[in-house]
Amino acid sequence: MTGHSDFERTIQFGEKAIKHLRVHKASAYPKNYELWYTYVAGYNRQLNQALNALIHDHGTISPEVMDQIYEDFLSPNRMGDRVEEVNSKFVKEFKVLMGALESASDSTSDFGNSLSSANEELTTATGSEQIKLVVQKLVSATKDMESKTTSLENSLAASRQQIDTLHETLEAVRTESMTDALTGISNRKQFDQTIEKEITNAQETGEPLALVFGDIDHFKIFNDTYGHQTGDQVLRLVAFSIRETVKGRDLATRYGGEEFAVILPQTKLDAAMIVTDQMRKAIMAKELVKKSSGESLGTITMSFGVSLFRPGETAENLIARADAALYSAKAAGRNRAFSENDVDESVLDSGSEISDVVENVA
């Protein structure tokens, strides 16, 4: 869910990340920005600890060390290792917790035996000295039980804190795995999971479900002309514009390359077209300026295709119609939004014709 508060918070993270880039004289490559954005956002406890230690010992961090820190904590191929590490710690902590509970169970059983024994002794006691000894045993057993109970409470509190920390770490890893590193919006993995969930929900409730596909016009030419760093800036600008347009349960994702997808639950086709045109206008309204020179590179435009879920169909069907509408919009001149109703039904049913359109306008 996006909104003004989320915007302000993430902008502050971004500004702080850039300050760290300046302090450490690091080039503003996406990898370095990601490193310091993650640091100021506090998403990765281990990364923060490593960077804090380096800053404490050396003051500034060299590009080589930054690269190594990135590989150790943020590189995509580390994701599986980090999940496995957290899982291992969960198992270890669970064993400690079970051990403490078993020990507490044994202590409770021992205390129960002590009470039972004291009861028998009191029944047969004939003098004050015998009663005094029984009472002393009871006091000793009670103090021992109190001590073990306190120890258990401390152990449980420590385990709870450790489990909470592990849960936070696991949630951060999960969030990272569902987030596109360059643009900061959801990635293809998140899209695939969410579209299946929303289709199931739409099938069960009868609520409408719309899907929007968008593709940056002439992106390859732009990228080849101005370079990949400027191309990355375009992708981030587009992602920001799309994310600021959608609300609530809507999900903005980078589907791949310069293609974006937006899932719009509980949204009819006409309403989805209105939202899509808002995206298109928001993107077109932003002027792209080359940071290194201040040169204006003009505006960015996007073409969009919109489809509506049909009961009983698969995600592939829904995606194919949005894709066909998208490339029909490109073929019609770009910088426009087409719905599935703007595409000939024969084209919607023909994968080969859609492929021809893609080749001609990409």
C-alpha cells in the first residue's frame, strides 16, 4: 500500500543514502545506492552491524570494501543462504526453548513429589521437631521452585526476544526477495504470487479484477543513446510515477526489463482505464534531466494495455489479453492506453499475430 506517509519516509531514506554516498565518495551506481538505502532503512541488521564496525574503525569505506559488503549481504545469490541461516537459527532457538520447557516440567514434577511427601510426613508426624523438619523441607523446595521459575521466565524472555529478532530478519529477507532492487517496487516473483491469489479471490467472490501492462516507448533507443545509468534513472522515474498512482490493494510491479504490470483488484474495466490514463499522464508530465550535466532529455512516454478477468480463465489468459492490448497501443502510435475491447478478438485468440505485432513495434 502506497501513500503520502510512505512517500515521505522513502524519500527521507533516499536522501540519507545519498549523503552516505557523498561521505564515502562512492559512485551513485544502483548497487551502491541500494547498499546505503538498505543501511539507513534498517532492513538488514547484519549489514548495519558490519558497516557500523567499518565506519568506527576506518571512518570511510573504500569502493572495494563496499563491493564486498554488497556481495556478503545483498547480492541476489546470497538470498537463499540468508533464508537458510535464519531457519537454522530458528531451529536452534526452538531446541533451546523446548529444553527449558522440559526442564520446567521436570522441576514441577519434583516439586509435586516434594509436596506429596511432605503431606505424608505431616500426617504421621508426632512432635514439633518432626513438623519443623517437614516445614523446612517445604520452604527449601518452594525456594528451589521459585528460583527455577525465575530462571525459566528469563530463559523464555530471552528466547522470545531472539525469535522476534529472527522473525524481523526473515520478514526483511522476504521483503527483499519480493522487491525489485533497481526501482524499489514489487518484482516479477511478487507479481506471479499476487495474480494467482487475486484470481482465486475474484473467482470465489465474483468481484472484478483488472490487469494493466505498460511498456516504456523507445526505451532501447533511449538506453543506447544516453547510457545504462540514465536508463536506470528512467526505470526508477516510471516506477515512482506508477506507484504513486495506485492505492490500497493495487500492486505495482516491474514485470521485466522496461515492462511494468499493475494488478487492480475490485476494479472494473472502465475504472481501470481511468487509472491507467492517470499513470500515462503522470509519467509524461515528468521531465527527465541528466544529473551529471543538467541536460534536459525531454519526457518519457508509455503505452498500456488493460484486460479484465473472465471467470474460469487462467493467469496466462488474462496476461495475454493485456499484452495484446499493450502492443496494439504501440502499433497505433504509442503513448496511449488500449483495453482488450480495442483489440480484434481474432488477435486476442492468436499468439502468432501478437508476436508479429511485438516484432514490428518493440
